[in-house]
Amino acid sequence: MLRGIIVPLVSSFNEDFSLDLQSMRAHIQYLLSQGVNGIFVNASTSEFFSMSPDEQIQIMKLAAEELEDASSALLTGVTSNSTEHSVKLAKIAQEMNFDAVVAAPPYYGAFGEEALYQHFKAIAEGSQLPLILYDIPSATGNPLPPSLVEKLAKEKLAAGIKVTRDSLTYLLDILAIKEKYPSFSVLVGFDHYLPTNLLLGGDGGIVAGANVIPSVYLALMRAYEQGDMEAFAGFAKQIAVFSMIYSRCNSFAGAIKAAAQWFQLPVNLPCRPPLLTDEPAKVEEILLRAELIK
């Protein structure tokens, strides 16, 4: 079962928007040195949607090499508008010894529950890796109904879900499924939902902010597990304030890259078009309010 703080790895690009693999390797090693519970490549924060299939596989290979001897879990996104392509990526991940694959629904088209069921079933059966569902209706236009999530959990076709939806009601519906299937991992994608998810019985988060301040997210987890609610509340507030960077920037990836510059992390500033690059000054006030910089 996946639990803890999993980092959706931000991708570094050179000024010509080519991949900067050396910076990405350095950033992975930094995150591992901090003790994160997992690394997730080809995520939304990774800007997978603007990458070619070859680039996605290149990043998978890089991550597999960097985590070969690590205890942290290794995940890759296999989201695609083509079921066949998603299955292909899942099989490649299995060959590279990944620990799990993550798939959001296909986007652009509108798909009913049966179509989504067949899509995820094909991915799950296409490799021996656990499948983590990814509910992000703001990006896909295709929300995952709790009834579908429960069916996939019951049939052991899905091992968990990442919920990136601003709805406590939906999260409660998903956590009710976990009560029936305790090994089903419930992870949140919005940073400020992480404390709530833990308190309600969830397992942690796949949270972009952990690219920049992993120690704060890990400290929140430790405080929760140790029952130190005073410390937990302090870290929860810090994360909530930090999360305001997303509303100040053009994208999650742009916000993370802008914030990373204040911490001298091996993360390049440019976002690949069509995303716009955000300047570090956009997030300075928020980082000061969160008492993360002086």
C-alpha cells in the first residue's frame, strides 16, 4: 500500500525547452536525501502532456536508474487518450521495475462509466503493476464516479487513487470505499487537503509542493503519526499558506519552478509551451508569509 509523501517530479527544461536530464537527476537525489516516500514521474506537474512518447520513456529510464537502490516507491504516469498507448507505457514501467503506474481518464472526449472501466481494466491487466487511479476532472473533463472507483477496487484492478478535486464530499465518498478495502490507498493532489486526508483516514498525498519543501510535508506526516497535534497544526498552516502560490501563477508547474528558485534547488525555471513561465517574484510574498524564506 502506498502511503506518505510522494513527489510528482517537476521536469527541468533548458532555454530551448529540451529536457535537462542532469538537473532532473540532481533533483531526484535531493528528494531522496530528504526521505520522501516516493517519486512520481510523467505527472501533471512534470508537464507530461507536452512531452513526446520518447521523452516520457527517457524520463522513466532516468528515474529507474536513480532509484535502483532506493527504498522510496517509483511511480510513472501512463495517462493517454489511447488505451493502447497507456498499456504500452505500463508494460515498459513493469520492465523497468517501477512500483506502480498512475492513470487519469482520457481527456478531450466525454466517456461514460463503462468506457472508463474498460480503459482502466486494460491498463491494470496489461502489466503486473498496481494501478493508481487519478481523479482530476478540471484537467480531463471526465470525473471518476465513486461507483466506478469502488468497482475497480473490489475487483482488485486498482490499488489506490489520487484525488485532485476541490470537494470534501467527494473525498469522503472515496474514504468510505477505503473502509471496505483498507489496502486501497487514498492520496490527495491538492497540498492543502493533505492534513484533512490524514485526519479522515487517508494515506498521504502526491503533492507538488514537496518538490520544494519536502521537509515540511514529511514533518507533517511524522507529527500526525506521533500524535503531536500542536506540531501537526503548525505544519498544516504552513502548507496551506504555501499552497497560495498556485493561484498567483499560471500553472502548478510554473509555481513550483518559481518557488524552487528561492531555495537554490536544481530545478530550471522555464515551462514548456503552451505553459507560461512564472517569475520567482510572483511567489516571494507567500513564501515570506509561510515563514519559509526571510
